[in-house]
Amino acid sequence: MMRYITTLVSVFLIQQMFSQTFINGDFENNSANNTDQINLSNVSLNAMLPGVTAFGSYGDVDIITSSTYGGTGAQHQSWYVAITGGGTDIIALSLSKSLVAGKTYSISFYDRKTNGYAANPIQIGLSTTNTDFGSVIYTSPDAPTDNVWTQRTFTFTAQQHGQYITVQMPGGGISTWAQVDNFVFNNTTVPLKTIISPTVSIVVNDVKKDTVLVNIKHKDSTIVKTIDTTFIKKPFLKFNRRKLNGRKLLIQETVSASKSTIKLMVWDKKRMDGDIVSIYVNGQLIEENLMVSKTKKEIIIQLQPGSNFIVMEAINLGRVPPNTAAISINDGTKHKITTLVSDLKKSGTLEVLFNPDAVAVK
């Protein structure tokens, strides 16, 4: 039934950003002649890899195409880069245009390590030149994983103009070694300004006034901005503790967390068979149509007090039904790994109990 709602609304002007790109963020444009190039000096690397500048104190960057050094080769297409730690290797990635101070951007990339070498978290900077690291905009929350590409995604507001995204592994030294690949800008919405309107009358269907949580990942923390708004929930989303979108929820494990922000990782630890899933938290869609693969997908989740339901909904059944995925949660102290199983009638669910006074994940 139609009804009138009188409310004070905040109208956000949004600018869509689609044109920002890395010149050579996947390292495919190179003159390496289909051969691994190991321990390159800064001068040699810079001559071989357009759009990428090495300026570390030692100069030991590698351009690699084979699977000799861990995993199954590049994360994207054919090539990736490896760097040593402690400032011995630093690279600057050229951008199609300068980032603008005060605007918000989102970047994704992948990292990995190989057996036999220690590795430390990767750090990303924004710089005005390709010979200086500039200011830190992101540090990975953990070190790269042996032989597995892990996706890192973060959002930041540029504090200065900058034509270069810089990459280093600040911990360790010449004997620590990590691999990176596939730097991309994600489609990002940027709030330009807020206009407070007078009281208005809006004709809508049945709606509820809710609080929208906007999560901005920056370094190791999640910043939560609260916006009061009136909106209509997606009509297909029907959630309670027993069902989501008409499918029965099977709680396959219950764990507890001592912090309100946790890191969720989703991946296939067995054979990839084309499983596609969507991830919901308390009925809210947070990851849609995710292809479950050997590459770990990292998602930052904000818990509510009490019970929280992380639901894996099957979009298809893959080649070998039902759909399965390894799920890990980490509250910053300990982590728990479990497996969720879903089909087209039932959705595997992980229940996370949050009590600020409780112990870490157990």
C-alpha cells in the first residue's frame, strides 16, 4: 500500500570514477622475451618494463613468467613481479592520470610468497615522483601466503596529488622475497559534497528507516560512516534465522569473536570445479557471484552484538555438486578455518557470536 513519509534527507552527490588506470599494472607489457628475468638492476628493470620504475637501495627486482618460483605462474595472464624487503626493492607504477587530493579511490592487487623464502606484509604508497616512496596509503594486514595468490583490496582518500602508486615490502631485507601482480583501480563512488534539504514528502512503498554502514578499509582498520536514509530493501531478499531467499540455512559451525571487525577469507582448498557463490552477512549481500578459486578473497566484516550469520548461497552447482568453499575468520588474535557446503535448496552458514568481553575466536 502506498503511503507518504515526511523525512529530512541528506542528498549525496556522487561522481563515478571509471577512467583511472595503471599504465602497466599487470606487467604484461615488457621486453623480457618470454624468459624469467631474475635479479635485475634498477636500470635493467626500468628499460624492460614500461610504466614501472625500480628505485630500491639494492636493485634486485624480478620479472617472472614461469611457475618455477611457486604456485602456477602469474595471477593474471603471463607475468608477475617479485621484490625483496627492507627497501632493497621498491617500484613505482605509473598512472594514466594524477590522483586528486581529497578524492577517494579503491585499488586491488595480489600477493604471494614461495617456499624457502620469508616474506612480510606488502605496503602501498602514493607519490608525486617515481624515485620516492611518498606517503603510505595501505599496509597488508598479514604476510603473503605460500604458493597462493591473495587479493588485497583497499579504499583511501588521497591526501595529495600523485602520479605514481609505489610498492614495497618494508620488513626484512635482501633475503625476504614476495611476488605481486594485477594492480587495478576498482569502480569507485566519491562523495563530493552533502546538501541538506528541507523537509520533503516522498511517495514510496512500505519502507523502513535504517542505518546504512559504509565500510572504508584503510590500513588495518575499518572506518564506519553512518548515514541516516530512507530506502527500499531489495524485493528478493527475505532473511530470518531459518531461511534466506527461500533457502534453508544450515548452521555448520558456531564460533565466537572478541572484536566487532573480523577478516573473512573465501577460497577453494580442494579441486576447482567452477563453483559460483554469493556471500551474505545477516541478510546483507556483501559479495555477489564470487568464483571460488585457489585465490583467497578477502572481505572485512562488521559484526553486530549477539549472533551473526555468514551465509554462502550457491549460484550454480559447478561441475561436482554441491558447492563447497573454505572459509576462515580472523579477529586479529586467532583465526578459524571451516568449510561451508551449499546447493540450490540449502545454504551453508557460519554463525559468529560477538561479545566484546568474550575471548578471541576459538
